[in-house]
Amino acid sequence: MTTTSSAPTPTQLVDCFGRRLHYLRLSITDLCNLRCRYCMPPEGVEKLPQEMVLTLEELARVARIAVDLGVDKIRLTGGEPLLRKGLSRLLGDLKALRPRPDLRMTTNGILLAAKLPELVAGGVSTVNVSLDTLKPDLYGQITGLGAEAGGPALAKVRQGIRAALDEPNISVKINVVLLGGVNDEEIVEFARLTLEHPLAVRFIEYMPVGRSTPFQPERFLAAEQVLARIRTLGEVEPLPQRPGDGPAQRLRLTGAPGELGVISALSSHFCATCNRIRLSSEGQVVPCLLSDTAVELKPLLRGGADDARIAQALLEAARLKPQGHHQGVLSPHAAGCQMSRLGG
């Protein structure tokens, strides 16, 4: 890990609206082994030249400076983060940070079973698996793999989830992006998983992200519609928000070992409590997922800037975070970085 003699600044990442940004989402690669329809255009996106992607040392340096600025939670995203070469080395650097942040990862799960020992050794506390259907044929359609490859790929994902559930030090969440007319008939089946396993299933409203992926309003399903279907399984009890919790409305089916969450990014904005800041795989600090605003870090990282200057850029990005994203169910508009390079 790169170090300098500059003393860390005691200032914390706080935006102009008083929100403390203590959650860093770190996109470590633009590569992905899927082509999910809401994440990428059908033709895919052009792979970034290797020199455009931040090195492991650069990622670890930004994370260290962010921790000095009060970040206590780091999530590795992509693309697909398990494709990044040298992942275990990066995890080792992040695990060594003091104070040690809560390390988490979002993955599509295809490589999860094989890579799980690296995540355990690297101190990852929570794995979020992006999984939008439990049907093999539909999995092939949504992910762009096709019907023939969809079944075997889904089997690998489910194998990875089972393996992660067997790890006592790792919590498992399943992220389901709901697409009306596509996978909404599986809401009850996904919710039923929480009656059988100690995992969290989170239903996420479909939203417009990235200029290369057109938003289809007919696919939108509001959170209240999701809750109505969940209640057909039985009584639902709300769960209290915990310190550091994200935007999910947490609930549980009575007696279930697992829990449910609903993330209503469009129908009920949660911007007022947003605590996130993002770093894209090519080095842009992005204050809001649904905004075009970004601060370039790579020229500083490769131009000899000391830690204080990097910290200043992160503080600038925090100040640029908008009060809200201004997206609406009836008035969505294309904005933001390509999801495959930012990780959501």
C-alpha cells in the first residue's frame, strides 16, 4: 500500500446538508460475466483499457484516506468484483486499516463458492448476491446468458449462497431488482426463502441508471405493491433501523429466521438519510448514483498528490452531493455513471 508522510486530516466527510458520508462503495473493476438487461445495453459496453482502471494500490490508498475521514463501512462492487485479479491482496490491505471498517461485497454469485475462502480470510462481513429470478430459463434471459447457459449459472449462484450461509462470520443478503411483467410473480417465492433460511431478501425498485440503458416505465413496480404481495404469506412485523443501516425498509414475516427489505428509490426517496459516496473503477468520486456530478481522482493519484490533496478532493465530492436525485416514477430521466462501472 502506498504511504506518504502527510498527516491525516481530522475532518470528516459531511455534505452541505449535514449528512455524514461514512459509507464508501468501491468499484474495483468494470468487468462482468453477465449482461443484465437493466445494467447494460444489449450489445454490452466497451471494456476499459487496463491503464484506465485504478490499481489495487490506488484503491487501497483511497480507502485508507477515506477511513481517516470517518468512513467506517466499505463495500466492494464492480462490474463483478470477484473477477478482479489480486482481490485477496486488496482485502488484506483493507482489513489492515485502523480503525477497521466493516467490509462488505456485492456479487452476482457465480464465482462465490470458489472465492468464499478469500472473502472469509479477508474479513468480509456481508455478501449481497444480486439474483433477480429463481427460474433457470428466466435467469438466462435477464442476465443475457441465454437459456442454455442460464440453468448451470443459476445453479452456481445457489451453490454460492448455500456455502456462504454455512460460514458463521458472513451474513447473506439477496438483492432482487423487480421488473414488472418479468419477475414480479416470484416475489412470494423469494420472500418464502426468509422462512427457511437466516438470510435477508431485499426487493429493489427498478430505476433509471446510466445513459446507455434506457428506462422502461412499464417495468416499474412500486414498493407498496411488493409489500401487498409479501403480506399474502402471513403477518409482517417492522424491524427497527440500526446504526449504519442502508435505505431498506426492514421487516420480517412472523417467526422467520430471515428478514425482508424494500428499497423504494423512486416511489419514496430516501435521499435525506443517504450516507454513501462512490468511487468508480476508473477513479471518479461520485456523490450521487443518479447524478452526473463527479470528481476525478486518478490524475491526482498518478500525478504525485499527497494524502492531504486526495482528502481535499474527497471533501470536495462530499460538498457536491445534491440534496436529492430529482428522479420520479412519472418523470425519470437518464443520468449517472454506467452501472457496470459504478456498482450501484
